[in-house]
Amino acid sequence: MSAPPFTVLEASLEEAAAIRAAVRTADPALIAPTARVAGPQDIQGLVALLSDPLVSGPIYDIPRPIDAGRIGAWIARSERLRQAGEALLTVTLDEAGKVAAYSRFTVWPERSSAEVAGARRADTQNSGKGAEGAARTFGFMFEVLGVRLVGLTAALDNERSARVIEAAGFTPMGERLSALPDGGSRRSLYWEMTREDWLTRRRLFT
């Protein structure tokens, strides 16, 4: 399951409360025009998306086996955590209104930290828009959710994600052991970035 970053930050009560409020009220359309908070209406779309091993294979923190019951419970749990200011599950729709991608943000307000996991439908991968979408996602975390640190993981063989993460300027931090929902574990590559570094990098490239 999700674990907070290696680097430990301490947030004031005011900062943590502001982050929780931001998570509860954040508009995913700031990342993509057709993105929204996932709800019960997205169960079948997420099942279809995640049933493709090309999409879900590299992802360690989704419920398995993938079926409507487990995905429905995942959506409901994510909504409870959103109301607590600790998570946000979003879907992005294609032109036909089908679920083409998802993102799940996990937030630790008391540490001003967050992570994100997600994937796009296989037929939309390698479209040249991955880096652009990732940049919007990272900006959303730092500038909308208001955290000061983001940690990211990727499977050891997930070269595509690793390239996008490092191109965005994240610092490689070696490996970490990621806990799986079934109680197992998986070695993952791990990166971190601070908000200060993100804002500096954004100024350099805009």
C-alpha cells in the first residue's frame, strides 16, 4: 500500500488543515478538461481499464483480482479518504465518454507530502502526451493540493514511467519495498521532489 516519502517534513496545524481542505475541494479538471473525481458511475469503466494487464501490470496498489465489487469498494474508500483530506481518486474520459485513464493521489497532510499512481489506456500510451500530462499532475500536487514534497515509485522494469519521472526533475532515491494489498511486497524504484525544486524547474522552462 502507499507509504509516505523517505524524507520527513513536519507541517504546522494550519498547513495540514489547508492541505486537507484543498484535497476535499480540488477540481481534477485542472489536470485535464475531462477529468473528474471517480464515483460509482465509473466502476465498470475502471474495471475495463484495469483489466488490461498492459495498464495494471506495473501498478502495485490497486485491488486484485480486478472486479466490480473490489473496484466499487476502492472508489468508496477513496471517497471517504477524500472527505478526510487524505486521498483523491480521479478518472479521465475520452471523447466517447469512456474511462481512458485514472490517477490516485495519496496525501499525508501532517507531513505536507503526497504521492500519485495512475495509468492510461494502452491505446493512448506512447502518444507523446505522457510528459505533458505528468507535468500538469505534478503541478496540481504542489500548487493546488499545496504539499511541499512528492514521492513517486515505479516498478523496476517500468522504463517508460522512469523516463517521465526523471525528465520532470525528480531525484532518484534508490529503491523501496512497496507493500501490496494482498500482504506481499514489491521492490520499486523511488524518487522525490520538493515544491521549491518544482517551482524553480517550472520557471526555467516557461
